[in-house]
Amino acid sequence: MIIFGLKTYTRLLATLSLVCPHCRQQAAHRLFEVVNKFTLFFIPLVPVSKSRRMDCTYCGYASKVTKEQAAQLMSAPRPSVG
């Protein structure tokens, strides 16, 4: 008997302070990368799909983000504190 399937891995890329397009509040937004991998005998072998997601910590609104948008958000200058 061969056991195979898919397993989802979620990795936090960044936490950003942005205005939410849904609730219009300035809040922290978490940027995630979600990867589905093909598994054989519970060993992850090959990535099948990869996507990026951003969610608002204030209202919970989640939206998909392209690779280019994620790179732009992560490289944006951060305001200095102090």
C-alpha cells in the first residue's frame, strides 16, 4: 500500500502596519506564504503550489497577494521610531 497526499505549510514573511482596504483601520497585517507539497509516506517531496496571503489583525480580512506585490511590501521603507 502506497500512502501519498498533500500537506500545507504556512510561513510568516512579515508583519506590516497598513490601512486595511476592508475596515479602513490602520492595523497590523501579516504577510504569509502558503506552500502545498506532495507527500509520499508522510515525507514532503515536491512543492505543488505556492501562494501569498495577507490578513488584517483588526477585522480578519484576508486577500491574496502576488509575488511582485509581496516583494514590494517587504522592501518598502519602515518609519523610524525614536
